[in-house]
Amino acid sequence: MTYETTAARRAAQPATAAAPAARAVTMRGPAALTAHQFRYDLLAFIRNGQARFFTLALPVAFLLIFATVFGRKTVPVAGGLIHTSVYYVPGIIALGIIQAAVSNLAISVTAQRENGILKRRRATPVSAGVLVTSRALTAVTVSVVMTGLLAVIGALAYGAHVPAGHAAALAVTVLVGAASFGALGFALATLIRGADSAQPTIAAITLPLYFISGIFLATTLLPHWLLNVAGVFPVRPFQQALLAAYNPYSSGTGFAGRDLLIMAAWGIAGLLIATRRFRWTPQSR
């Protein structure tokens, strides 16, 4: 046996040993890949102090400002009147979830795509569907934490309590809303061509919807026709579904079925757009 033959066999051994591990990674199912990617995305958010601060602190600041300034007035809801401070709690919860699921997601995905990060990820077994699902799950997790934080502040500071029979409605509404807006955030990222234009584009879309959907302004201050226009888009149904869960006069379970269906329809449409138009490579070059 020659020296060259022995060396070749020794060099081939590590590759042979590593082959099963490589095949194991490649043969992971979609569920395992999604769980792996979800863990990575969640850790990336937790370790990003700036994103974590603005995602959680900005809705709290909005709640304190609006509930303090307008809290002494009343707003009509189905069955009676509630204080404006109570009215703003579900509205700001909706704003916080939309910020986490749409704004942060679309901006980060666009930046990763334009900087070539997604292009490098294309060499891994992670598919576009796995990536979209993972980021949507991350948005749901962050939204649940944010909802709990705002709900506690609303209850302690402004007496905004969720009726005992409405807890399930609040939980389902938050989950459906976070998943739907997460899919919409990914769909929006596919339409934005540059990282520099991501934030102004998202602000131009979300801010008008906040104003006409009753997030910043009580519905009594808005014309009826404008509320009808807002009802076509997913922000107002989300706000209305959360408000129904907080309504102390409701004798039912607190579910707003029609609003949930509208949100789910938008979410399904966003998911289809996100998976079909998803691009790994930069679009601005």
C-alpha cells in the first residue's frame, strides 16, 4: 500500500463520518426547521436591545399619553358608556401588535434581503415557507408579551379589566391578529425595494389607518363614512374585536366573529403574497 493511498483513505474518513450529520440536517422536516428558525429569530429579537425597547416601550408611552390626556371623557360602546382611558387600552394593544408584526418585521426582512443575508440563507435547508412561518410565530410571541404588559398597566392604572367570560376572546383575537399582521408584514416586505424606503413606506400606510380606525381618535370624533372605509382594512376590525373583549356590558363571550373573519382573510391573502413573491436576493440592485 502506497503512502498516497493511505493518506487518501485517512482524508476520506472525516467526510464519511460527517455525511450522516449533514444528511440529518438536510432531512429535517418542515416542523423541525420551523422550530429551529423560530428559536433563532426569537433570540435575535431578545438580544437586540434597541428593537426590544421600542417594540415594548412605544405602545406603553402611547397608552400613558392618550389615557392621561383624554381619560376623563366617555365613549359609547354596545350597551353603555366607558371611560376613554379604558377605550384606549385595546386600541393601543392593537397598535403595539401591528408595530411588532408589520413594522418591525417588514423593516428587518427588507434590510436582511438587501444586505445579502437572505441570499446566504438560501444555501441552507430553510425554505421561504419556513422563514415566513417562523417570523410570524415570533410576532405572535412578542405580541402576547406586549398584550400582557399593556393589559396589566391598563388594569392597574385605569381600571380596564377584561370580563371573566371574555378572556378566551381576548386570547384568540390577539393570536389571530398577530398571525394575520405577521403575514401582512412579510407580504409588505416583498413590495418594498430598498431598505431606506422601508420605514417611510410602512409609516405612510399604517399612520392613516391608525387615525381612521379609532386607534388615536375615538370613533365618536370620526364621520360614519370614514369608519366604513376603515372597516374594509384589517386595522379597524382588529381594534373592534379587542374592544369587544373589553366591553363590560356584553353578556356573551366577547367574540367579534365578523371582525375575526376579516382579519383572517387579510392574513391568508398576505401569506399567499409573501410565499409567492418572496425573494432571497436584493431587489434594489
